[in-house]
Amino acid sequence: MAKKIIKKRKIKWLPCLIVLLVLGGLSFGGYYFIKLPIKNLIVENTTYLNDDYILELAGVEDYPSFWLISTKKIEEKLEDDPYILKASVKRRFFHILVLDIKENKPLFINNTNQTVAFSDKEEVPVSSEIDLFRIPRLINYVPDNKYKSFIQGMANIKKDILGKISDIEYQPNEYDKDRFLLYMDDGNMVYLTLTKFDMINYYNDVLSQLENKKGILYLDSGNHFQIME
């Protein structure tokens, strides 16, 4: 009976070594790529919130890994802040993170409790960190049953007009319990009621007809102007 000869196969070490090196290189390259930090941070559409505040709130001020961060979690962090209504966080080539912010609209500073009132009815304490508001002050107490409507009325005022109002005083009389007096930066005064708050948006048009005279504009009733002597 013939003997069966079994040939021994030689292991080709060089191809194995090359495969291991390639796999190791790919693994290291992938790990290095994933760990690459954010190269640039861009904050868009803010007016009163500064970039440092946004970046610290988002937790990216130290430029962490571009791929290991969660844009969804960053958006949730930002939207938990009372100053922010909506946040969108997007990645851009190459390793750029863009934070698009929709700020909550500040309406007035409530002097009675030292808070800032916003268009979504949120109120936060006046902060020394965020003090760039060009908004009026509510100088006296407004009853609770009027306050909600007052905020709604203020939310309808255009930004450029809002910046021209210095102080607001709740000043009801025997005929109208919804009456407010607005002190303007230019020295004029304007009476409004809650149902006519949007009338103040025409203030610039009215000014052009006053020939630089100062006085009291009655928009609560009659729509007339009383010149101050």
C-alpha cells in the first residue's frame, strides 16, 4: 500500500503582516479622524446674546470632538435656556459647527420684581451678564387679570418702536381700566389701551406730522395730539 504524502504549507508571513498593518492603519486613522476637534464655531442670528454665552451653554467652548458630540443634545441644552426660543445645530465641511439661534424677544423690564418679560411670557431675573436690552421699563404694578393681555400687546410692537419707549406706566381711569401711558425717548407721551397697543407701530408716521412739537398723543380715544407748552 502506497504511503500518502502530506505536504506542509508554509505560512506566508509577509502578506499577513501587510494585512495587519493595513487594518491597524485604518483603525488608527479612523480613531484619529473621529477624535478630530471642531475647527471653527459659528453662531448665527443672535442680537443680544453674545457668542461666548451661547458656546458655553452648548458645552463646546473647548472645541471637543467634531463627530462625538450630539447635535440633538446641544439643541436641547440651548432650548432649555429662557433666552432662546429655538436652536438648530448643523455640521459643515471641514469640521465647522454652526449654531443657528432664534432668541426669545425681550419686551420690558418689570421694575416691580426686577425681571425681564419675554414674548413667550417667560420672565427671568435681570442679569448683569446679559444687559444689552434696548427695551422699556414697566414702572408700576399691573393687575394679574391685565398682565397677560399687556404682554400680548407688547409682543406686537415692532422692534424699532419698542426701542423708542423709555418707561411704561399702568394708568387706568374711571372710564378705562386698560389704559397705559408710554414715555418716549424723544420727550413725547402716548396713551394706549390694551385693545389699541398695535397703534404705537405708527408712531414714526405720526411724528412726521408733528413738526418737531412735543406733547401727549392720545391713542386710547380720539387719536389726537395735545401740544405741551
